[in-house]
Amino acid sequence: MKAQIKITLTLELEADTGTNLFDIGKDLAADIQARYGHKELNLDGYI
């Protein structure tokens, strides 16, 4: 049996003009998925 947990994470990002915060969010999601695996963690559509 698999356990399921829902975690809501809110980040406040501040950057210099010209920095794409959307790309930073996507990179963060990719890093988390790489560490824990796509099967266990699905962030697609939330970033």
C-alpha cells in the first residue's frame, strides 16, 4: 500500500529585472523531481 501526502509550497521570489521567475520555478520543480523521481512526485501543471 502506498501512502499519499499533499504538500503546498509557496515561494516568494525576488529577482533583478530581466530574470524570468517562471523559469526559476520550473528549474526548482525539475530539481525536486530529479531527486525524488517523477513517479513519486508530480509537479507538472502547478508551476
